[in-house]
Amino acid sequence: MTETSVDPPTEAGIVMEEEEVEQKVERVTSFIEDTVENAGADGAVLGISGGIDSTTTAYLAVEALGADSLHGLVMPSEVNTEENMSDAERVAQDLGIEYDVLEIDPIFEAFTDTYPEGTNDELAAGNVRVRIRAVLNYYVANYENRVVLGTGNRSEALVGYFTKYGDGAVDCHPIGNLYKCQVRQLARHLGVPEDLVMQTPSAEMWDGQTDEGELGMTYDTLDAILALHIDGELSIAETAERVNIDQGLVERVGDLVVESEHKRRMPPTP
């Protein structure tokens, strides 16, 4: 079997009712507020990419802290599309938050000048870009006595679709318990423009990169597999039958979860 027209999140039972969406918003905003308060911080820093995860986190942070307490960082590089960077600034402007545009290419070039061999590997070079952004997030946060908000969701965390010590290097993940489809639900509830809600997800680590292209499946399918098989109790065969997909996709997700376990744990000791 291959992916069909069935709605995987609905089949998996993870589409939320409006009341549940409201409860999630309240829980996340309280979490952000408590995190900042418990840290004795003056607000939060957030890297804004124009994608649905960072956009939704920005909307939630403003609701929790107020626009004056959120500092956005837009950090483009040569592999980022102009459209996405424009969307990032648009989000900041729509929310009325302070933001800075910090070009990361000069920093990236310092790395590649030091170790030119790394430019031959798209993944290695892409991860450097992500880690540069993490350093800048903390540079600004330390200077302004703020916490760094992450934008990772549960779907990506479980399969390790993030850069270790890059976008995973944050003080908290406000939407970290939400599957990707649930992030979209929160976004719509918060009034995020529909074109941003349905934008093609991409970490833009290199030219033409898309999240679903790398994962080898849609986020809706991934969410269903995670909810039914990884977080749930259905077998590989039962999950494949419920969502009407190849068992190989379910097995692939299981492998990704196991192989990325090290990303979700502190570095080991003997």
C-alpha cells in the first residue's frame, strides 16, 4: 500500500476539538510565562524563520509575555529563500515585536575558511548554519537577560529531525508536545495567516531542501505513525492498515526514533 487520500491525523485521533485547542493555547502560554519568570529573565529571544513552527511560537509568546518582551531574530543566509525571510519579517511586524536581521554568511564563511573541506558535505555545512543561529540566539539572550525559546515540535523531536546543539539548543520548547498537524491547528486558532499555515516546511539548510522530501513522507503520515505506533500501542501492521500506507514507512519511522535517541538525551558518561 502507498499513501492515499485518507486523512492520517483523523485516523490517528490527534485532530483536536476547538475546546482542546483553547486549552493547549492556555497551557503553552502559561508555560512560557512561568519559564521566563522562574529564570528571573526580562523576556525571551526567538529565531523567526517564516515557517509555521517559529511563527506559531511567536504568536504564543506575544500572547504570554506581550510584544515588548519578545525579541525576534531573523537570520538569513545565501540558501534561504527571499520569500521566507520576508515572511519572517512580516510575522515580526504583524505582532509588533522588536526584531533584528542578522546575516550569518560572514560567520559561516569564517568556518569554511578555517576548514574548507566541510563545504563538500551539504549536511555538515547546513548544520553549521543552524548552530550559528543558536549561538546568536544565546548571544542576544545573555546580553538582554532573556531566555531562548525553541520552535521544535513533537513530530520532529521523536524522529531526530533537528540539529544537535543547533535548533535543539534552547531553554524550552513551547510547542514540543504537539504534533505538526496540531501546531497548524493552534496557528489557525491564533489567527496566523493561512498562507503561512500551509507553507511548505523547510529548514533551508541547503538549496531546494524540504522537510518532507528528507523524511520521505508527509507530516500528516508521520504524525499518524508516531501517534498510533510510537506513542500508541498499535503494531507496525495495524498502523499501516489504519492509515493505508506501506509497512515500510512505519518501519522507517521506528528506525529514525531509535537512531536519534542520542539527540534527546544528555551526553552519556561511563
